[in-house]
Amino acid sequence: MTSMTRVAVVGSGIGGLTAAIALRARGHEVDVYDQAGELSEIGAGVSLGGNGMRVLDALGLGKAVREASSNLHRIQFHHWRTGEIFHEHPMGDWYEQRFGGPFLGIHRADFHQVLLTAFDGEPHLGRRCVAVHESATGAGLEFADGSGAEADVVVGADGLRSTVRHHVNDTDEAVFAAMSCFRGLVPVDRVPGGDTFGLTFFLGPGRHLVAYPVRGGELINFVAYVPDPEWTLESWSARCEPAEAVAAFAGWSPTVTALLAGAEETGRWALYDREPLRRWSTERVTLLGDAAHPMLPHAGQGTNQAIEDAAALAHFLGQPDGLHRYEQARKARTRQIQLGSRTNATCFQVPDGPPAEERNARLAGLPQMVGWIHEYDVYANLTGNDS
């Protein structure tokens, strides 16, 4: 597979479409398949760091992404009850100079539209993959509607509950975090002080909330995390009443309760990840994004890591043993971020008193702690892995 390759990407989310765009830019023939019958505005906000934006800039998508986003000019940590800011770090120009790209908040649907436009073609919808086959000469997909597709290489970008992963790796136990989150979007004028929000945290005992603007500051995206061993439904489309979120944060700052109450629609889902996989690839099938390394959202890196994966896959595909070299180039970094994401929730949700004081002291050094994630140049590291 050292010439132009026919690639079938399973999943038309952010990772799958970014991979398709990057692979086409390298001259590969790419088709994208998705189980959805139609593409709709599902999900809420995602954050893009300098490491992800470096790839999007290289693919020619940076301008469109910036125009659809909000630049998060600061990061603020608030006390859960009083709302007092106990730490603030600059972002904006400082972040871009330090990490080589901006830190942005973007509505998932807006980002998806940028990618669809750049892909310049329609994904094949209504194609739920039920099986993958491969031989010495190619790989095939079976879909639930009885149809199929053939390619030289299959890329599984089909998320946490990936079908393609079953073909690649026998280990597939989801790890429940015993936590759920409420997600929603609120018009900025419904949130006291919302027009000043950057990347905003409210940290408290057993709970925390993250919020930031999207769509040029028109909307505030929030994610509110609560311990919850009973709610086990992991679904982008699961809904609950906003009052449930408000009740879960009773006694918190009025800014928090106004934010939660201001959503017209609130999503809720359980949080899962998986243990790092033993392998991502066979000879003709590989994994990308959440299909390869599903991670809890507490490092804000799920989207960025899928974007990095896309750049790495496009770099190696077509080279001898390219899929395994792609896997080896990505596995250690994604594993470290995946496991680190598990510990962040504990840090964010410690009790008041000495535990919170110790945590707050550590947060003063946040830019240094996360620098290795955000300054990462995937292209420079891939060049170092060339034979």
C-alpha cells in the first residue's frame, strides 16, 4: 500500500471527517460512512487547543474554524458557593504565542459544518456498520441494511462503542466513571456576567462545572459533572429537564444556577472510557479518536487528540507498514492523556478546607502542568518517526 489507497472511514464525526480531509490531501480516495440517517445539530460545545489548531491550520481550515469560534481569552477558577475567582490565567494572545495556536470554544455543529464543507462531498448516511472483513488484497464493510463496501483500508472513527474496534481488538469493556454530566447551551444574556466568560470553572465538593462561550459569544456552553452511579445511559441524544441540573447544584453560586436554569434543552449522559487498548491496527484496519482511545472529558482533549490522530494517519498511510507505524506514533501520548483525564475530576471535586487549598495552590502552576499537551507539534514528532 505505497500508492494511492482507497480508504473507507466509518464515522462522520469530527475525527472521521478530519481524517478524510487529511487523507484526500495526500491523494487517497476516501469514502465516509455513518449510521445516522441525517446530519443534525447534535451535541454542544468543544474546545480546541493549540495542538489541534496546528493541524487544522495545516489543512487550510484554520480561518473558517476561527470565524465560527470564540477565542477564550482567559481561564478562571471560581469558588462553588461564593463565585469568587481564586485563580485566573491569561489565554488569548499569551496562549497563542506560547502554544502556537489559539484556544477556542466552538459549537460542535459549527465545527462539523466547516469539516463537511472542506470534505466537499456527502458522507454515505444510513450505513450502520455491523461487521468488518479483511484479506490479503483488501477490506470490506457490512452494513445493517444489507449493503457493503470495499476498500484497501478501513478506518474506524465510530466512537466509544465502535464496531470496527471489535474487529481489531478483543478487549472491549467500557469503564463507567460513576459520574454523569449535564450539558447545554444558554444565550449569553441569561447568564450574569456571561459576556466576560472565558474558560470558566466552578469547583466544589463532589461536583464541578465548566463553561465557555461559543458562536462568537452568543451562547454559553456548559458541562456540569455530578457523581451518579445510577445514571448509566451514554448517549448524545439523552435529555432531562433543566430543573434536574439546577437541583443537583442547589446552594451553588447564583451564576451557576442561572446558567443551568437558562438552557432550553439539557442533555445528560453517563461518562465512560476504556482501558488503553493493546493494539489499534491490523494489516488493513485501524482506529482513530474515541474508537482507539476514549477518554473522559476532564482534560478537554478528546477532540484535539482525534485531530492529531488524523494528521498522523495521513502521514503514514501509504508507507510500508503504515498503519502500525501510525499506531506506534500515537499510542503512548494518547494513553498518558487518557489516564490523566481520569484523575482530573478528583482534583476538581475535592472538599473545602485543606484539600481545596492544596488543589488551588497546584492550579497556580496550571500552564506549566499542561504545557506538554498544548505545545505538542504532531508534525514535528511524525517527522522524527520516519524511517
